[in-house]
Amino acid sequence: MNFLGESAAFATAICWTLTGISFEQAGKRVGSFAVNLLRLIIALLMMTIFNYITRGTLIPMDATPITWLWLSISGLIGFVLGDLFLFQSYLLIGVRVAMVIMASSPIFAALMGFVIFGERLTLLSFLGMLITLLGIALVVFLRSKGREDQETKKLTSLPLRGLFYAFIGAFGQASGLILSKLGMGADYSPLAATQIRLMAGLAGFLVLYAIGNRWSEAKVALKNPGAMGFITMGAFFGPFMGVSFSLIAVQLTKAAIASTIMALVPIMVIPFSIYLYKERVSFREIFGAVLTVTGVAVMVFGQ
């Protein structure tokens, strides 16, 4: 028995941990809008070169029209809607809290599966949702008593908008995965599927840039070596490697199992928060992150 799907899901969790940290740093330097556009351009170049070497084609011409349709919609929802709000949440509440909220993505996936595909939800599934939401609440709302008043004030102002943005990001990720699985079917190349999603996502952001006339933001970012370094690293671990691994995972194993393993990101990011950002992470927040992942496991295996 091989564990290729499970291994891909674990690799996804590692990649998304690194990409979240990279894009948070880049966003603080040049803003989330510029980061979103440039990381898609870089990732698309990487994926196009890789697919040309491995598949012998620059564009996935072997995809059927219905495959192009579902994967393009998936790219617009995941990369444009979901990531635009997610990256903004990094700046407002930080990558650690945002990633805990992103663990609610399987809840959205389960609910959408119930509404759209008629997939059943058991009492155990609802229990898992409740545990997940409780874990998120512990991390977000119940901070340690030793925190300063300034930190407390931040929790009552900026985070409310940041939390909302992170939940939209979770919804976008769930929608993108469901539509990707629908578009790929059982045998279409996850790497080619990622390229189609990247093309759609980039097209969506170019439209937004044209409407808002925000080209100057991208020009400023291109002149910032530090920001470009983080954007390039994030593009490699995120849209290029991470998204590809996630599609491989949902194609080779059950979506429930893949979602559970990918939900390990909130736990993986804690050491970076402590040693890289020197954040004071309380036992309650660590327990909340573990509880969140546990809730996801209960929910998906209870289906």
C-alpha cells in the first residue's frame, strides 16, 4: 500500500507554511495586491517551463473544454477571490492566526459538497465542525492575560476585518479544490491543471489591475529586492509546488484525508512564530491550534 496522496498532502502543508510566511513578509513591504500579481506571473513561468520539459507542451492543449472551464473557474475563485483576501488578512492578523482560520476550509468544502453534490453529513461531522470552530475561537479571541493593553486593543479593531478576510480565503480554497477535482477527473495531470488555474488567476488579476489602474504598485515592488526575494520564494512554495501537491493529494487519496493532513499548517507555523518573529505564543493558543486540527479530523472522517 503506497501513501503517495497522503505524502503529497503533507508536502502541501509544509509548502503552505513557508509560502504564508514569505507572502506576509513581502506584503508588509509592498502591499498584498502587488504580491498577488507578481507571484502568479513568477509561478506561471515556473510551471510553464516545468510542463514543457516534462510534457513537451507550453500550453495544456490536451485538456477538454469542460476541463478548461472548471479549472479556470477554480483558478479565479481560488487565486483571485480567496488569495486576495487571505493575503490581506496576513497583514491585519498575522500568518499564524490566519492559518488557524484557514483550517476551517474543510468545513466549507463539506457544506458545499452537501448543498451541491448531496454528500451526507453525519452528527460526527457536525461535532468536528464545532470542535474546529472552538479551536479557532481559542486562538483568536482568548489571548493570554499577560498581553499588553495595546495588543488587546488590536484584537477589538483590526482583527475583526482580518478575521473576515481569512474566512473568505478559507472559502476560496475550499471552492477551488472542489472545482479542481471536478475539472481534473481521475486521470488528468495535476501539474497541467495547476497551469490552467494559474493562467485564469493571472487573467483575473490583470483585469483588476486594469480597472483600478494599480500598475505603479507592481513597478514599486519590482524595484524592491527584499520583497521580490520573498515573492519568488512564496511563488515557488505556493502556486508552483504547494498547489500542485494539493491537486495530486486530492486526486490520489480521499479529499477528507487530504484536507486533514493539509490542515496541519496552523501547528507547523507555530515554531516559525516563536523563533522567527519572536512572538509570545501561549499554551492556550497552541492548544487551540491542535484542537482546530483535531476538529477537522473528526469532521472529515465522520462523513
